[in-house]
Amino acid sequence: MPDSPVHRTETPHAQSPLLTSLLRDVSRSFYLTMRALPNSIRPQISLAYLLARATDTIADTDLIPLDDRLNSLNVLRERILGTREIPVNFGKLAEHQANPSEQVLLRRVEEALTVLGSFSYSDQIRIREVLNTITTGQELDLKRFHQDEQKELISLENDDELDDYTYKVAGCVGEFWTKTCRSHLFPKAAMDDSTLLENGIRFGKGLQLVNILRDLPRDLEQGRCYIPRQKLDAIGLRPPDLLDPNMEPAFRALYHGYLDKAENHLMAGWEYTNSLPKRFVRLRLACSWPILIGDRTIAKLRRANILNRQTVVKIRRSEVYSIICGSILRYPFPGIWRNLLVRPKSVNS
């Protein structure tokens, strides 16, 4: 493919098993996106993803008391930021992971931090900034929903809290991705940087919002409601009402409104993808795949009773490969390619 990045050299750790086999094991389908990235940005984005998965794994270890999770999360953040010199050892945390790959990831965090130190100063700053924002969001989430390990169903208060959360755990990733690409791939290209950054942030927010809407039944069972209380109040519902599948008709319009919002964020991501310099084919394809998978997920969510606890909306691996192959085959035809994602119409009714 005709990608021609400004810098082709890789860091000494670019082929580390951390950034190849372990990355594959913990990232599932997103690994395909990262493997498609140009060589000059793949190690930085891959490492940032691995460290984010490590912090997320710590935050999600429910068998560990809240205070211990918050402390471990803060310790790792300090190591990432370079404000703590004492190495971390998450061996005991690793023992509580059901996923063997996440066990390995926690045990090899210090190796990942060594890889971080091999990057240029500018790359280290960008990685540290995005991980600081992500861990801040994870910490906020833990304190909001797990105070005193209470079992009461807790919801976000309003859309501002939802928007802030989606930025801190995903929108900031779009910002990091954009700055990394701009620095390494097309630093001199004439582009509208403010629009590029805004759409990059919306790209990340859209993917996170899809995850939130897909995982709603599981989150409700765990005492978390990301649908804001103010919005539920406006339609005469309370967060506990969402535990009843029979409430789906009353909830449907509000839920579909959030699906609309996710679609529009993904459309901003699609505009972002198509605003990238055309010669960076691999980068454009890598951006397109999570957008198209997210759009397919939304289509399935529209047909589901999301309040039914048995509902599992998932894109099969065969569908992922179909999306990837279809995008590659259509890429040489600009009109067909652009129509892989079309601006959604409101479907609130």
C-alpha cells in the first residue's frame, strides 16, 4: 500500500512480544486495527493501549477491595508519569484475573514501562498525558459506583457527566491518536487541526458510547447506570426500573436517542478518517474498521430489547473479517468507499 510515513524507523522494542503476541491476546479484534497502522506510530499506540488495558484490569478486579484498587491504580499512574521510582509488582492482583492474558499483562507492567522509556521525549509525553486522563476517568468511575462497595443501583446525574466520562476514557484517545499521527506521519500537511482534533475526540466518544449502550444490562446488574437520572426522570422512570424488561417500551425512545448520538459521533469519526491524507491508506483503513464495527453494533442494538438480561449483542469474528475485507475491496472506489457509512436519520420513534 502507498503509505509513505515521514519516519520509517521503529523503536528498539517495536517487535517486543508485549507489542505483538500479548497485544494480540488482550486486544482481540482491535489488534487487527493496530497491526494495520504504519510502522512509525504502531509501537506508541500499541503501548498506550496495553497500559490502558492494565489500568482497566486493575479497576475491574471486583474481588479486590475498592481502596486497594484505587491505591494500585494510583501507583501505576505514578509509575507511568515517572513520579514514582519504586517498581510495581502486581503479582497478587494477577492471581485474581480469570483471563490468563490479563494475568501476564499485570505481571509484565514494568517491562511495558521500560518500552515507554525507549520512545522519544515527545512520544512519552503524549502517552503519559493520555494515560493520566484515562486513569482519572477510571478512578472517578470507581468512586462514583463503588463507594463502600454498596449494592445500590447508582446512575450518572446528567448528560454532562456522561460526556465527561466518555471523554476521559475514550475521547482523549482520539486526541492522542491524532497528535501522534500528526507528529509522525503528516506534520507539514495543510489541515484544519481544530476540526481534526474535535472529530478525533468525537470518534473516541462514539466508540465508548456504543460500548456503554451495548453493556447496559450487565452494568445494571453490577449497580451501574450510565443513563443519566435526569433523562430518566423526564420520562417517568427511575434507574431500578431498567432492571425490568417490561419497561423497554417506555425506555425505547430515550435509548434510541443515545444510539442516534453514538451514530453521529461515529459519523464525525468517519469525516475524520476521510480528512486524513489519501496516501495513508493503512491509517485510513485502521480508522474505518472500529467505526464500521460500531455502526454494525448499533444496528443490532436497535432491534434488541436491551433491558432483557439475556440479551447479548455481539459482532461475530466472521462479521469483523467481512467488514475488513469489504472495506479493502471498496477503498479504490471513492464514491463506494464514502458510502460505507452514511449520515444516520433520526429513529427516535
